[in-house]
Amino acid sequence: MLDPAAKLNSKLFDADAAQAPTRNGYGEGLVAAGEKDANVVALCADLAESTRTDAFAKRFPERYIELGVAEQNMATIAAGLGISGKIPFIASYATFSPGRNWEQIRTTIAYNNANVKIAGHHAGISVGPDGATHQATEDIAMMRAMPNMKVIVPCDAIEARKATLAAAQVWGPVYLRFQREKTPVMTTDETPFVPGKAEIFWQSKKPQVLIAACGGLLHHALVAARELEKEKICATVLNVHTISPLDERTLAELAKKAGAVVTVEEHQIRGGLGGAVAEALARRAPVPIEFIGLHDTFGESGPPEELIEKYGMGVKDIKAAVKRALRRK
């Protein structure tokens, strides 16, 4: 059942449940951060409307810098601002930032521990018709391997707003990953969110499997858990919104109780959430693990939900992965 402590949206399973893209939460959070701290500035690479940076530009035009299609320049300028007392947020599609400007992020931002927040938008294959060239599915791996870099993947628009506000208040480089497509709004203003602390969203009394998920696919994980309970398979669903630093203690405790784990992410299974969880549990609580995500393949152009199903990230795929993990216990 849904964990009461999580204070989730009571209508999250309803057919008419509210939906919104996580990028909307970024736009709202960025404006709120700017209202709280005059040192917050925003930079964008010719995608202000798509990344929802336009709201900040209208509210604080004197604190907005439009770089044009120049993601590498954007990163280095932000690095200078970040070591000079400002709190810069840089935004573009994730395939371009951190994709195109990864070296500048590494050398000028992470290496100097500059106080820069990197907003990677349109991540995952749910970008849909834009196709593989615009579907960032390697970005979590790229960023979590970088020293000093924090990596946060909000599950919905409300959590995205909270994550953006939190990033402004945490010193050092932060990578925030957002999606274009609308996803169910699972959380509320009262749902706990602390960077670095995973939250239980679904908990059975005698869990047989832990489902660790991030981003919009967390909703698929919750639907799968509800359906599995009807089959007498009990699960715990954990919202692992922060992938670096990972909440290894919570993961290990829950993995030991359940004895099997399934990770769920809209990303390559190598190097992303699945890789991070496997690394942690190999040291702390070795148990059978199955991975939901892209398996060594690029995406393609198509309707978002059809792509999720085609590449094995739907509810039925999560349920099948749970059953495979249980057979290996």
C-alpha cells in the first residue's frame, strides 16, 4: 500500500489524475529561487521556452543571460559566475548540456567545485518524435562519475520544483534531470524531499522485493507494485531521486529485508541508477538484481508511451523483472 508517511497524491492512480512535465517544476522553482536569493542567475542556450527558463527571464531580465546555441560557452561563463558569488543555473536539452559541453563542465565547473546548477532537459526516450539524437539516455552515467557533482532526478513536477529550490541552497555543482513529456503528479507540497535521502512511496508488511526507481517511471513502478500485490507478491517502492550521493544506507536496509531488487529508470542500465545501486549493494547487501531501462541501445522516433513499451520499461516489464528477481532468491 502507499506509505502514509510519504503524503502522496491520493488520486495518483486515477485515470484523470493531474499530469505535468517535470520541466514545468524547474521553471517554477527557478523563479522561486530567484525571489529568495538575488544571487541566482539563469543562463540558457536558445531554448528558454522549451526549458521553462522564460519565466525567470521575464521576472528577472537583469539576471538572465541568453547565450544562443553555445553550450560550451554557457558552461564556462557559469563557472566564472559560480566562483564569484553568484548561483548560476544553466539550461539546455540534456543531449547538448551536459552532452555537448561535458568537458567544459568537467574542467571549469566540477574541477573547481564551482557553484553551478546544470539543468538537463528533454531527457530519456520519452522525448518521443525528436528521435535518438535528442534523447539523452547516458547523461546520468556521465554526470555521476564526475567528482563533486550531485545528481538529482525528480519524479514529478512538484518534486522538480523542490529539487530546483534545494539545488540553489546547496553549495557546489548539481545536475538536475528533467523530462519534456507530461507525467503523473505523484507528490504533494507536503511530500518529504531532502537531497540525498531516498523516500519510501509504497510499502508492504512483508516485502519480497525492493523496486528502486527514479523520474517519471516511478509511477509505473507504483502501478506494478499495486498489481503485484493482487498476485500475493509484496514489494517496497523507493523513490531514489538523488543518484549522487546515493542513499546507500536506506537501499541496503531495504534490500536485506526484501532479498531481491529491481531498478527502474528511463536511461541506459549501464552507469545510471541501476549501476549505482548495484555498486552499493555489491558492498553492503549482495542480492539478486534485475534492471529496467535501455539495454545497450539507442531510442528512435515515436510516441513516448509506445517507446517506453517497446524498450521494455512498461508496467508489465517491471512485473516480469520482479518475478525474475524472485526466482533468483
